[in-house]
Amino acid sequence: MYRLYAAMKERSPNDITADEIAVASGKRILDPGALSDFLQKLESTSMTIQRAFEKQVKDAAVSLFLRSIVLRS
């Protein structure tokens, strides 16, 4: 359950589904195989969002670098 909590903590409250809350709170019990699949899907989504933010930061850094070069010319 900690992995589920940690993955949910990183997301906006608006992005957490009622199904995820039910599993995390123990109101919905998943068998070990389903829980593993559920966690992998959740972590995959979190990693995709993290990669998108990392790309955004890199693109912004390159943009600032290029802008500084153009301003010096």
C-alpha cells in the first residue's frame, strides 16, 4: 500500500480516481496479481508525467541558451 500512497502523493488530487482511493483505503481489496498490475499502471503513468516535466525543463533551458546567443549577436 505504501507504493500506492507514494504514487498518489505525487499527483494532483484532481487526478486521483475514486477507484484508486478505494484500493488505498482498503475498501476495495485486490488479489496480489491485480494489485501488481494496478501499481505498475499507476507508476507508469507517474513516470510518463515525470518525463514530460523533465523534457519541459530541458527544452526551456535550451530555449534560454539560444535566446542568449541571439541577443549577443
